[in-house]
Amino acid sequence: MPDSLKRAVTTPLLYFFILGDVLGAGVYVLVGSVARESGGAVWLPLLTALVLAALTAGSYAELATKYPRAGGSAHYVTIAFGPAAGSFVGFCMLAAGIVSVGALARAFAGDYLQSLISLPTLTVVVVFLALLAALNIRGIKESLGANVVATLVEVGGLLLIIALGAWLMLRGDADLSRLTQVGTADHGAIGAVLAGSVLAFYSFVGFETSVNLAEEVKNPRRSYPTALFGALFTAGVVYVLVGVVASACVPTDQLAQSSGPLLEVVRAAGDIPDWLFSVIALVAVANGALLTGIMSSRLAYGMSNDGLLPPVLGRILASRRTPWVAILATSAVSLILASTGEVDSLAATLVLLLLFVFVGVNAAVLVLRRDTGESDHFRIPVIFPWLGLASCLFLFTRIDGEVWVRGLVLAFGAVLALVNAIRARRNDVIEADRNGYGETTTKEDSHAEN
């Protein structure tokens, strides 16, 4: 029996881990972009995005309890469809993380910082990513210690916005009619909601990384679905309330033009100094970038060790035991992306990448229904994976052409997946010949036999 990780994660701990991962910086910077796409009813695309995220979350809940092992999306897709598909999904996860860091670096240089000090965007992006890389290289303990404080600050900032918005409504300084204004000059009502939902979907991503903890959860069959859906529901309530107060308290055009949209709510209330909330928002953005940067660099390091990326990315800094080459490489690509795209286009690119991952996971649930996996695992009604798959395929049609052009990086992922599949098959054949077997046995076959 191979060693397994210690099961020490309780339901409350898992809940707060997922909530902290989902309640990130997206809503701090994208509410204005959502308003620009959908109109005054910002809460509606946020609610739609919550429903779409919950459909795919159901597939993750089944797979995480059926195969409670570290590995995540790429592991499930590999079991269902083989190493080529698994490699492609792993690459999409890596690319999505790098794009997200680039988007958050760009957001850090926006109106929140400009309300404190006026600096060139490129200068801010370079310094910001350099400092994040330095903290990441210094060590995981220091990075996660900073995350605990930052998470408390960013959640407090969102609750502050909700409280200020409620105060504005009570004193009669809000326009509630904007909450029903759906549509723009470019989109009708339905098209506007769906266009806004693509961007709003970015605010809910993060739950998919929690499956890597399944092997360490005390009772994954009971704990994981409870924590996952509970955290998503909590985040959804907070986001919808933020959307409501932002729409009601700030004119839509003003909200749409701001790269620091929640700062407009603070200014409308007039009771909190601009600088104070700007600092809160900047902490939230920096924390999101730090966590995503950690994930991206470790994923690149792991893929290098598995032979999926160049070996140089597997080098470790001897004094700190951190993957310094992977950190520098992923940070450099994030810098290029932040220098060539706006926040909303980068966020849409991330959604495009994750849609490929979610398609694979929803399809994997359906393909693996006959595999028993762990006994008494959670089972989502079969209609939900089908709906999750359909929602992902539909969202593909709402992605703009320029985002698809940026997503041509996926072509490299497809080539990488094909090369890895051919190499894995060749290695299986060589190993079988060495052992004198007449036929090969793949990892997936071995898993099915066990």
C-alpha cells in the first residue's frame, strides 16, 4: 500500500479554504466591466455566473469524493480519457493561473492605486510582479502567513461596501430603478446578461483548486460537498449584495468607466477616506495574485518533474527550498500578458482556459459513471453534469474573437498533450518489452483493475 496523506482537514477548515479561494480580488476590479457589458443590473450576471459555477462544482464534488487523491482536474481527465487529455487540461490550468496573475497585476495599477499616487502602469506592473516573485521565492510559510491577514482584510472590505450601500439606500441616496436596467447599446437583455456573466464567472473561479485537498479531508464523502456548496453559496450572496449596492449607489456609466468600481461606492457614501478603502482593495488584489502565483509556479514545477515541461523548471533554490526557476518563468509570462492586455480581456481569457478544464471535468463524470471508485461516494444527479457541460459549451459562444486569438496559446497545449501521450505510450511499450510482457498496461488500466 502506498503512503497516503494525513486526513486532518475538517469540514469548517475546508469551507474556509474554499471561501478564501473564491472570495478574491475579482469582484473588486470587475464590477465596472460587468456593468459596461450588462447595464445597471450588475447583480444579475453575478447570480447567473453563480448558477453556472455551481453546475460544474457538482461534478467536482462527485469526482473529489470518488477519487479522493491529490491531483485535481488533470487527474480525473487522465483517468477518463488518457494522458493526452490530462496533459492538455493540466496545461490549461497552468495557463489560466499565469493569465490571472497578469490580470491582477494590471488591476493593481488601476484606479485604486492611482487614488493614492500617480505612477506609470508598466512601472507598477513590473515592480508588483517582482515583489510577488521575491515573496514566493522566499518561502511558502511566509507567503501563506501573509495570505491569512490579507484574506481577513479583503473579506472585511466587501462587508464594508455592503454596509455603506445599505446606509446610502436608507438615507435615500440610491437609485433602485437601476437594479432592473438590463441591456446596452451593443446587447439586448439576454445578450447583455450573458456577456456580463463571462466576466462575472471570473469572480467565482478558485473552487476547482480545492479538490487537491480531498486526500487530506477526514470524511470527504460528507465534508467536501458540504464545504464546497456552502462556500459557493456564501460567496454568491456576498457578490450579489455587492452588485446590488454598486448598481443602486453609483450611476452605471460612472461604474463602467472605473477600474476601481467599489471605490465609487465609498465616495458616494462619503464617510470613509478614499485612501483607506484603496489600501484594502490593493491588499485584496495583491493577495489574489500571490495565491495564484504560488499555484502556477508549483504546477509548473510539478509538470516539469513529470516530464511535461522543460527540466529547468524543476530547479529548487537550495537555501529556501522553493522552485525559483518556475516562479521567475511564470512571473515573466504574466508580465508580458499584463503589458499587452486590459483587465477585462485578460479575465475573459482566463475564463476561456478554465472552460476547457470544466468541459473535461463534466465529461469525465459522465464517462466514469460505471467506475465504482471509492465506496459510498457523493453522486450528483446525472442531469447536472450534462447541464454543466452544456453551459460551458454555450459560454464558449459568448467569448469575443480577440480573446480567442489570445487563447491561441492553447495550440501549444494541444501539441504538448499529443507529445506527452506518444511518449507515455512509447515508455509503456519499452517497459513491457523489458519485463517480457506481451502487451502493455497503462496507468488507466491499472487504476481500473484496482
